[in-house]
Amino acid sequence: MEPITAASPDLALTTITSKQSRSRSHDAEHLRTTKTPSHHSVEEQPTAGAPPSGPELHDAIHPDGGLRAWLVVLGSFCFLFPTYGWMQSIGTVQTYLETHQLSAYTNRDVGWIPSVFTALALLLGIWIGPLFDRRGPTALGIVGAALYAAHFFLLAECTTYWQFMLCLGLLGGIGAAIVSNVAMSVISNWFLRRRGLAMGIVLSGSSVGGTVVSIQLQSIFERLGWTWSIRIVGFIELALLIVGNLCIRPNPRLAAVSRAAPDPARDKKEKTKVIDFSAFRSGPFTLITVSLFAMEFVIFGATGLLPTYAAIAGFPPSASFYVISILNAASCFGRTLPGLAGDYFGPFNVLIVMLVFTLLSMLVVWLPFGGTYLVAFYVFAALWGFGTGSFLSLTPVCAGKTCDTKNFGRYFGTMYFVVSFSLFITIPLGGQMLQSVGTKALPAFTSPSWDWAGSASCGRGGLFWVAAGLFVSRFKGEVILSS
């Protein structure tokens, strides 16, 4: 096949697609008559109108590099800095509210505010993902940025519980859902073979954001107070959102494929759907979602409550700020390096190794020493940040193995719709246990979940990742769990 030049991608893609789409009926008949019944769990998803897959078409669609593709990575980085970065540092905000405006409320009651924010930021993806697949990133990015920036300046004026819930929980959660889904989904449109590296760089934006915001808030809360501290954060986040909107663009090659092989019946059906759970017809996708449900319960529960944990353990007040900064700084490396390794050794392989690593750090460092020694607490925060950072960057790559590129937004949104229900309860429940039982409650609260979600050697949930990896290995030609 002749190489596809930048001057004529549409013509080349149209040629490829038209040749392959003429054989769609033959391919569908072959799938119906194949002798391997388990093909139905992965291949016979509702993709009758999807462009046919194959090395030629994938190489034509995904640049996997170049100025435009890396500008998209920069834009997505700028989108996740203020959204997931704020989410990573939300424990600092919660601790401040517990000792100032909302000191009359319990840790559990205050914990509902960041829980609603985090849950909405993920739950709404089930609607935003399909919108992204149909409309692209441009309009969604502008609307999401406007809502999310507005929430900071309104949050600065809040004084009562219901105001914090409306501004931070509801408005912030809706804006974060739109912006973060655009940032994550658009990467799959531009990268395939180097998707792990690209996703790791993008998600490191949340780690950098969490580190910067935590240190920034520590230095200005006491000097400037709540109102101007949040306004300053809001101006910084607004600037990043503007840069993100300037950099993120749809992939014209993917649009050319859709124009060359339209499916009006399927498009009309998708437009009328309010909620689409058809992604769960994929066995590997279902296994990935179940595992991620338990993993995120632990990640956001523990991360959001670590500052409160430091206060209850009797550590200095500065520990509440420093622990989030250390965690996010380590997480930056945890998102980038395992993502790069996943491109070479397989994302499932690397993810399972990191699950074992993180489980051991909990059992060896946090549980016996984390509530007594400040140094051990900081060491655990670094190990925890590195380990859990890899989960956030590798999980979307693993999920992308189960679907076509043009459906990634729907799959990603559906996965996090389910996961959001675990995040809705984890912070209030953990906060109540911390207040009632003390510092030993949080490690004990999270470790059983890791036993279910995580360890490939001794945890039951690790089997979900192994099973999902074997499914994808068989049906998608990936190398899973190989030496």
C-alpha cells in the first residue's frame, strides 16, 4: 500500500474504507457462522456500522505523533490540571472547611460535598461520552470550560453548607465532567500504538495540578483567607482552560472515515438513546469496569481523606498540605512511566504488577507505621501516589482495547458512570470511620477492597484483570501476561 501523505488523507482513507466496507456483509456472515462461540462476547458488539479495523486503517487514522497530535496532548494536559488536579487536592479544601466555615458539621457531613463533586465528574460521562463521539471536542470543551471556571468564582463567595454543595458539588462536578471527558476521549482519536505514553502525559496534568494547588493553598489560605485564595486559583484554572480549548482539535482523518462509511440507521438509533449500556456486551470491558469500581473506591477514598487522617493522627498542621503534594508529585511519575512501559509490555501486564506493588506498600508501610511516624506517612504517600497514578493512566488504555476508536467516548463514559457510585460513598464512609475509630480505620477500611480489586497474587479481584487481559489477548491479538 502506498504511504498516506498529509496532503490527501481523506482520499486515501476513503479508498481504504470503501474497499473494506464492500466486504462488510461477507465479514458479518463469517462472524455468524464461525465455530468459536466466545467471539460473540467481544466482536459482536453493536458495531455493524463502524469502519472496519485493520493495520492499514489504524495507521491511516492515528498519527501517533506530529505537531497537531502533541498539541492535543498539551491541551488535554491543561484540561486535567484544573479538573482532576483539583479533585486530587480536594482533601486540602475539605480540611480547611472542617476547621473554618463548616466547623459545626461532622467529617462525614462535610465529606459529602467533595463526594458529590467527584461522583458527578465521573457519573455524567455516560451522556458526555456519546456526545463527544457524535459532536467532537470543540463545542463541549468551550461549554465545560465556561461552567467549570464559573464555579471557582462562585465558590469564593460561599459561606453556608448548601452554597458549598451547589457550587463545589453540583456546578463544579458538571463542569469537571465535561472538561475531563473531552480531555481523555480525544487522546484515543489521535494515538493508538503510543496511547499509553500519551495518556500518561495527559494524566500527569492532574498530578501536577494537585501538587501545585495544594502548595499554593497552603501558602495563601492563612495570608489571604478563603475568598481571595479561591479567586486566585480560579484565574489560574481559567487561563489553563483557555489554552486547552485552543490546542484541542478533532482528528480530521477519523472524520473522513465516518463520512466515507456512514450508517444512518445506527446514527439515528444512537441519537435517541438517553443511556446506553450496550458496552457491557463486551466481556473484557465488563471485567475491567468491575475491577475499576473497587480500585477507585480505594484511590479516591484514601487520597481524599489523607489530610484528615494526618490531623487525627496528631501530625503537624502542615502535614495535611505536604502529604497531598508528595502524593501528587510521585503520581506524576506513576502515570507517565508505567504508561510508557505499557506500550512495550502490554497495559494489562504493567497494571497487574503495579497493583501488587501498591498493595504491598499499604500492608508493609501504612498499616503498621503510617499512623505513628510522620516519615513513614510521607514515604507511604509517595509509594501510594506512584502506584495509584499508574491505574488512572493504564485503565483507559485497557478499556480502549475492547472497542473501536470512534466509540471510545461512549465506553469511557459508561465505565466511569458505574465507577462514580463507589466514589459517592467512599469519602463520607471513610470520614465517619476515621472520626469514630481513629487512624487504624482507614487502612483497614481500604485493604479489604484492595484484596478484592487488586493483587494478582493474593487478591480475588486481580483475577478480573487477568481474565480481561486473556479475553483481549485472544480476540484482539494483544500480548497479555507474557514474559
